[in-house]
Amino acid sequence: MIDELLKRIEIYQERIGEARRHQEEQEDNWEEEDYYEDEFEADDYKSEYEFVDIPEEISFDETVEIISGHPHYGEAAFVSKPLRYTVSPDNPWYFDIDGVVFSKETGLLILFPPGKSEEYTVPNDERITGIGDWAFACNTILKRIILNDRIHYIGVGAFMKCTALHEISLHPSIEYIETCALEGCTALKKAVLNCNVCCIPGRLLHGDIELETVRYPANITSINIGAFSGCIKLKNAKPLGIETDDYDVILSQGICKIGREAFRDCIAIQSVFFPSSVKTLERGAFIGCKSLKTICTDHIEEYHGGCFQNCIGLERFVFGAKTKKLGKELFTGDENLKEIYFSCAPGLSCAADAIPENVELTINTKAYLAAEKPFNCKPLFHACIRNLAEGEIIPEDMNSIVLQILKRNRKKLYHWFLEDEDVLSFVVKVGILDCDDCVSMMMITQANHPEMASMISNYVNNHFTRRKITSTYEKKEKEEQEKKEEELRTKRLQKELEKREQELLLRIPSGMDITLEEMDLSVRACNCLKRHGINYLSEIIAMSEADLMKVRNLGRRSADEVLEKVQYFANGGAIPDKTNDLLADFSVNDLCDLDLFDDL
């Protein structure tokens, strides 16, 4: 039944789309002189929506092909009128029952009069199969609607912004609900979704600020994007037939995924129960749930970015043993979160900033070390190494793998080693650092961390020969000396270059600057500089190398070419003689009048 209905709705939507396109084509073909009258002036039209006289009844004759609801009708003129619609019996597409318009093709209720009544019962007519898109949208009068078992379909935004609607029950015959069906129903306090759908559609109850209680089908498999977002008073969401008070939100067995921002800003929710079927929490699933305190997530495998951001009531969190993915910034803004217990499955992928650094971590070291990127997250890495430093026993084969990974990445981890004395002590004790590493770290720590430097020094003296230590020191000192000399040499060259550039500017007479063409640059370099507003050598000299690299599309090679030309002129390269070019602008008589040859 529902498959046939959906196919009919699809055909209906295609026909409506074609009719609209045809109407737009006709409008595009209107000639301007036919559309505007000569005597028309802008000041003649001053009406606003509140001054438009809407009749109590609107009629549609047999020629009307498009009738549909719209999410903004109620926000404009149609607030309390019309009271009814009538459709000509000869219209092949639509019919009306008691002033409400229905589609002959699909059996959907297409248009409900905004001012009809506070309560409406859908007729128990075999021709009627569902509620169309935006059919009741923005109705500010309707308080209660009664559906029947002939209704199988609820369209997009069917009851969107029905701000007076305070009660609705969906019948088990309903098999398909589109997005935003009950969005913005700000008076709705209880929603009983006793229907036969497979998921809670996106933004179904978004922004229903008075909603406190929801009952949904026990057989759904997902809660889609923003389904309950903005329901700031929601504190009782459970499957039909379950009335326990142990949790505010109970997710039914069979739900696999909680969609993006599904419970965003549901600030009244304090506890959530996840069954073993839930595997994925998408981005921001519970973002902004400020009262959330109790979470039970033993079976969840994937936590996408920001799942629990700004949950300021959250104090403790437990990751289950099946955790495989941790997204970015899971707990950003959770200022009261103090403790996380972490156990993960092999192959864990963890974002670098998934776990905050100021939280006490308890981890399963063995499971963590088997992860895909075990050293990607700094807090987890520290917790793991700290466990090993405290003597936690792990299998011998895994221990060797840990040592290999640490040794291979030791230079990248210097700053981590130096931030924690226990970690540094461990890596020194197990021989991760060679003599070269130890001497480098000793030189780094001896000024600000003398105790660490002393510990490393004792290790070096006990594990390496005097000759090896002396050789390493000499090598390091030599490298440091060479580094300082290179820095001094670079500074001298920079000063010399600046001096030569100044001299070059002095060599260029006023009004006789060198153009880009005269610098003999490549076409690419020349065009890039001109587009940047640079036309003369003096302008290039006034720029730093960093400024030069910011010239769009110039590139490293072209920049080097420009710098070589500047260096050429700075080193005494011949400056083009422009005297002949200047004299070419004067006639012979003009030159004679300049008294240039008085001294001859």
C-alpha cells in the first residue's frame, strides 16, 4: 500500500514540477509593455499584508493545475482567512470536502484553510490516503487534529509552525513520515508517535519548546538529524509500552544510529540509556545537553566529533570495550568532566584532540596499545606510558612492539617526555633513548629542570662509555657552534643585502627608475608583479622576501628570478641609460632654449 502511494506521490510531484516550469516559462515570455501600465507609479502601491482584504472563501475552477501548501502562507496574509476553499467539480486534479482541498491523484490533503476551526477530524473517506507537504503549515488556530486508520503518509512540514497545536496522536496505519512534519509546534507538550515507521525523521520535533513527553515506535532503527533538537523541556522520551523512571531517555533495542544533533540543546535531559544495538553517535548528537550526567555506552563503536560538547553537567564518562573511533573535540566545554575510563577495541582510530588534557584517565593499556594509532592522542599516550612506568604487566610480544614504536618515534616525542618526569624516567630506564638523545635532552633540561638533567646524566654515565659520552658532547657542541655561526652569517648577509639595496636606490636618479621590462624578467614574473601593482625596481627593493612571496601566482621559481635581478643591480650591475629616452621628448628648438650648451 505505502509503496504504491509513494509512487503516486512521486508522479504527482513530477507533474506539479512540470506545471510550475511551464508557468515560469510563460512568465519569462511576457513582454514588459504588457505587464506594466504607462500610468503606474511606485507610490500607488503602498499596501502591506495586514491591509490586504482576504475573502472568507476562495474558489478554484477547472483550469487550476497547481494547488499546494507553503511554509510561509500563515506568516503573511493568510493568518485567519480564508475559512474554506471550494474546487469546481469539473477540475480533473482536485476536489474539496467541507472547505478542505484534496488531490484526486494521490488522495493527499493538500490545503487546509487557516481560519477554518480549532479542531479538525480528517474525513474517513476511502479516497483520502495522507497529509500533503505543508498542508497545515503556519496555522495559528488549530489546536487538535484527529487522524484515522486510512492515513498512511505525512508530508514534509505538514504541521510545521502550528503554534496552537497542543495534542496529536499518529495512528499505526501511518507508514511514512517526511522531515519537519511537526517542527516549530511551540504549544505541543506530548507527542505519541504510535505509527509504523522505520526511523524518526530529521527535524521531526525540532524547536518544540514546550514538548515534555514523547512516545515512539519500538521498532525504529535510527533517530535522524535534529529530530529532537531545541526541545528544551524534553525529559521523557521512551518507546511505546515502557514507563520506567530509571532514565529520562531510553533508546529502544534495534536503533543503530543517533543522527547529527539529534538531541541538540535538550537541556532538561539528565540520563540516557543506550541498548547494545546502538553503534554510532554522529556529530553533535548530544551537544548542549547541559543537565546530562549519566551515560551508559558499553556497546557504541563510533563517536563522531563533538558528540558531548558543552554538556557541563557531565562528570564521569566510560568508553566501552568495543570503541573503534573517537572524533574531534568530543568533550569541548565540559568543564566539570573529571574522570574518563577508557577501554578500546583493536584498530581504534582516535583524533588528536578527542580527549581533554585536564581529565583523569583510566585506560586498558593492553587494548590501547593494539589500537591503530596509539600515540596520536596525547592524554591517552601519557596514561599508557604512566601505567607502564608504574609496573603494569603486558605480554612480552606487545612490550617489544611498544619499545619499537617508541624508539622509532622518539625524536617526535621529546616534548612529551620532558613534560612528565615519570614518563621520562620510564623511557630512560627501558633504553629507548640512545646517547645522542640523552645528551640532547640533558642540554635542553639543564637550565630549567636540573633534576631531570641530573637523572639523565646518571643514566648516561652508567650505560655509555666515557669515550662515547665525550664524543657525543663534542659533536653536540660542534653542531651548536655551527648553528650559531650560521645564524650570525645569515644576519651579516641580510645587513649587507639591505645596505646594497639602499646604495642601489641612491644610484637610481629621480624619475629614472628601472621598469620591469628593463630588468629583463620572464613574462610570468613580469605579469604577476604588474597585477600586484608593482612596476619599478625601487618598489621591489622596498618589499621583504615574505611580501614578495605573497604576490599571487608568482611562485618560488619566479620569486628567485626577481631576487637574482635585484641582487644583480645591487652588486653593481649596469643601470639602463635613459638619457636618450628623456631627450626624445624634446624638439631641437626646445633643446636650444634650455641653455644646455652655454658652457661649450
